[in-house]
Amino acid sequence: MPLVKSFLYIFTLIVLNGKIQGFEIVKPAYMGNIWQNTYILHTERKNWLGALNTCHAKGINIQFNHWERVNWYIRTKAERLGWNTTEDVWIGLIKHQDSHVWYDVRKDRCERTDVYYPGQLYHERQCAVLNMSGSVFAGNSHIIYALNCEGRQFGFACITHHGLIPTSVEYYPLYEVVEKGSRRHSYNCSSAEECAITVFSTLMCYAATYYPGLELCEADCTDMDNILDNVTLVTTTINATVILRTYNKVRIEYAVTSLPNISGPIDYPCITLTTTETDFSTSSNLPTSISTTEQSSGNCHCVCPSTANMSSKDLLMQRIDEIKEELTVVKTSLSSSVRKRTSAPDERQSSATMGKVGICIILGTLFSLVAGDICCVVNIMVKLLKNKLC
């Protein structure tokens, strides 16, 4: 019995503390930006309006994010869950006829987005399709293409929000990440929460590690061709905290709804009331001038920003400046700069003892070199003092 009690006591310590050297945890790996989301891919085939109506009936949005990396992430995760790779899906972006202006469609508003998709036709109302079947690669703009909203029936993607970072973020003190990112970034942060906000708000990264002694935050990131399904954490003696996000899940919904397909011009959201555009379908993919005032529909109302009197070159230069500002990194915050001025912490007793021994050896060597000279100087000083006294 004493042996059994001892075993149970040790087992309890392991379960409760989980801090034994080599103890590991496997957690799902999620990537994304500032929002914590769940993406729900429906296998039920509908036209675009039917897809929009189904998502809204569930009280959530149709997936309206136009960022290529986010949609590539959705595609990759869905394929690993068993999505039929011959089936594309509708997403929540629409362009009306006689226009090149796209809007992302939300339950309560429409927001203009400056994009251009393959298959786009000026004189046709079109909706965006996430390419789940074609041969694409990370960073390829053909991950999304334009298609007549009523021409085909596809599955569709809905999105539900779970709050902003750092909501639902997990912290693991005295752990380190086994799967280091192929791309790593370093930041100066004063807390683990600031580290989480910095890393998960701006980058497609799956883990962050905060070192409180250095006030240093390191992000583990990867390219979109090598998205991780899981990440392994192991215990460490280094004073560090691993931070993981718990959302940006992708799941497949196989249930069939009883909601019918919808069709009709008046049912489409973000209908333009006053628009003046230049048709550039024969010469360029960028408008020479655009003046848009207001859009509305039965379930969507928004005032979109005006870019009147701005040429395509001005718009392009403005966008380039914005991208430069987003990608600019302060050199002093890079890990290479930080590591030039700091030593890696090592809290082992053996390391401290070796350091003390080294200091003693160095001081002893210096003392042995100057000891003879010190004796000579002392003798000379003594003789001088004796002569003065005499």
C-alpha cells in the first residue's frame, strides 16, 4: 500500500504541475490576424444569394475576407479535413453590373474593397468564388475568381467571430515551441499580453514566446504552403512563456438546410444608387476616375469613401505607400540587433559556478603578473621613507 500511495502522489504531481523536464503538450496550430474566427464550409450547393441568406439566417456572416493568405489558409485546412477538391465555394464579395467596384458583404453594412479578380466582367453582376479545385499556390491571386452570381451553384463559407486578440489566448509559462517557424520575428514588448497583440494582430503566425527578463517577444511564423496542424510544447528551465491562439478554426458542415435559393435584382446587397465610373474593360484593369456616393439595400447600407479626381497612378502610389508603411520594421527591434547587446540567460547553477571559477582564474593570473612589481615598489617606498626620517 505505501508503494501504491507513493505512485499516486507522484502521478498527481505530474498531472497538476506538468513542469517535469521533457514533459510535452500537443496543441492545435491556428494562424490568422487580429480577429479570432471560425470558418464554416457548407457542402450544400446554392446560388450566391441562397448562400448569403443561409449564413444570415444562422446569425453570422458569409465569409467576406478578401485577403489571399486567409483564403489560402481556409482552403488548406478544409482539404486536410476532407473537403471535396472538385468543389469551389462562394464567399461574401460582390460587384454589380456596369461597375468594377467590389464590396465585402456583412450583416449590417457593405465595405468597399479595391481588388480585381480573374474572370471579372464590367457589364455583369458577379460574386467572388474561393478556388478550392484549381491548381493554385500560396500568394497566387487566382485563389479567388469572379463569376456570375446566378450562373452556378456551389458550397459556401460562413464566418463567426469570437472576439479580438488577446481574447481566448492561452499562456504556457516555462515552455518552449518544438516546431520553430521558417520565418521568425522579434519585438520589444513589456508584457506577454502586449506580445500576443503584436504577433497575432499583424502576422500570419502560429505561436509567440515572451522572455520577461529581456522584455523580448519572438514570433514563430511560416509560409502558407507549410501550414501546421499541431504545435508541440516542451518544458524548459528558461524563464519564457509560450503564447498560442485558440481560434481561426476551419470546419465542414454537411447538414442540409431547408432554406430555398433566392434570386432577383432587388435582393442583392450593396446596390449602387449613384455611381459615375469610366469603363476601362478594353484597356486597363484600373479605373481612371471613380466617384461613388452611397449604396443601400434591404439589409445593407453604407457610405463608401470617394476617390474622385484621383488617377489610377495616384491610387497605385497611395497603395504602395500604405504597403511600405505596413512592412517597415524598426531595425533596433530586430532579433539580430537585440542579441548583439544582450546575452542569453542561463539560470543553471553549474553555469554560475563555472563563471565564478573563471573570474578567479583571470584575477589570479593578473595578480601573479604584477605581484613581483608590487613588492619592488613597496621596498623602494620603504627605503625612501627611511632616508627622509634619517
